[in-house]
Amino acid sequence: MTTIASRDLRNHTADVLRQVSGGTHVTITVNGLPVAEISPIRSARKQFLTKTDLIEIMTRRQADPGLRDDLETLAGETTDTLDPL
């Protein structure tokens, strides 16, 4: 973790943000006392899941392991055959 004074943050904002985007956690100080932290944002999860990903997620979280085969059968290869909502 890096510590930087608020004045340095004001004068070198772009440099500090580059460090943060590279994974560095930065503590901001005022008169030598920590007042804030800047940390990188965690990467967002995937917006779309493949059929295999969905089955894997669902089977990891379910109480009935036999449901995996049912999900595989129900999911099929595509959702094109579903009726419109």
C-alpha cells in the first residue's frame, strides 16, 4: 500500500490513478493522518454465461446433485426454441 498526502494527490492525480489502476492501494493523508483510501475496482463478472458455465454454477449451489442431468437435458443446446414471454 502506498501513502500520499492530499496535496500530492491534487498535484499528481493522473499518476496516482495510474498506480491504482495497476493494482496499488493508496492511502490519502491530511497533516500526516490517514483520511481515505483509494483502491482498484474488482473486475466485473461476466455479463453472459455459456450453457456450461450456467450448469456448473447451478450444480455447485444445489442440494440435489442428481439435478445436474436434469439441467443438462432441459438446457439443450440453445434457447431458440423457447416461447416468447
